[in-house]
Amino acid sequence: MAEIVLDKVSKRYPDGVLAVSELDVSVADGEFVVLLGPPGCGKSTVLHLVAGLESISSGELRIDGVRVNEQPPWQRDLAMVFEGYALYPHLSVRENIAFPLRLAKLPDATVRARVGEVAERLDLTEQLDRRPAMLSGGQRQRVAIGRAIVRNAKALLMDEPMANLDSKLRTQLRSSVAELQRDLGITTLYVTHDQAEAMALAHRVVVLRDGAVQQTGTPRQLRETCGE
């Protein structure tokens, strides 16, 4: 697992827009931190900066104490789950989950074992030979999560993974994600605009507005603050 530290990280685009402003956020080894805020507040940009999908304008990003500002995404060893699933439609569930292991050229026996373990953990065993089009939204997102965790990355980054699901499926998947993170102990940075979702999942919540930290604390601390 890993510790992630953003030290006065900023992101300014070429047109002058400041999307993230001197952000100080840390995620301890094994911690589940949720970035909460309205659309356009910069929370997804923060996730992209951590993943290496966008460049940092200033400040420092450290993973396990090592500066990674200039490292390409693949060197950071982080797994990411997107809002839109990003599954390969022509591949089966089994092949989608196995994809990063095939890229790493792991032995077939290792791939089969890991895919089987992940499928069982995410209740996807009976869907392994189906293609994404045959699955519900919740099952598709489980496949995306399975593909992310199967390679035992240092940390898990999740960008609004439940945004496309109805309320019943969100509640079910919320429980699955919380249990999965607890069982694996994987460092997790999760983005959402849904306050109930943040409070249900997080060890600690970071509230963002206009690219800056507005408030941070445990769900209990934030509830007490809002109640005052």
C-alpha cells in the first residue's frame, strides 16, 4: 500500500484558469479519503494529477515519500476506476479483469488464480464469460473495480464511480466498496459530489470548493460541525 501527499499542489491551465490552488491533502497508508464537492470544484482534476493524467503546475506530489511530479502514470503504480466504466466491449468479464495482468505478462496460472479470486470477492463468478453489454450498471462497475484491484497496485483512485447508477444500486455498491477497502486495506482516494456517499465511505472527508480545501475531518466531525 502507499501514503499519498499533495504539498501545496496547484494546477493552472494555459488559458489562465486555476483549477487547483495550493492544495494540501494527505492520504495515509490504508486510509480511505473522499474528496467531496460540487461539479467544477477541482476534485476530479486532483485525482488526475495524482494519477499522472495531468501535469502539476506547482507544488509537490509524493507517494511513499518519493516526489513523483515528473513520473509517467505507469511508474506510479496506481489503479483508477472511472465514472464511465471504461471496459472493453469486445472482451468478456474474465478478459477485462485479466487485462492488466496480461499486459504485465504474468503466467497463465497466476492470471487465472487472481481473476478467480477477484471475481469471487466481487460476486462476478457467474458473469465471467459474459460481455459488458450483458451486465447491469452495477455489475459493470464491479468489473471495472475488479480490473483495478487485480494487479495489487499501491493505491486505488476512484472518480465518481457510482454517478451513473440508480439509488438502489449505489447503496449496494457503496457497501461492496467499503467492505473491499476494509478487507484489502488499500489506500483509497475517492471523488464524489454526493454527501451521503462521502459520509458512508470515508475515514476522512476533504471538502473542496473552487480548487481549494474548505473543510476536512472525519464524517463524525463534519456532522458535528454542520449541526452547530
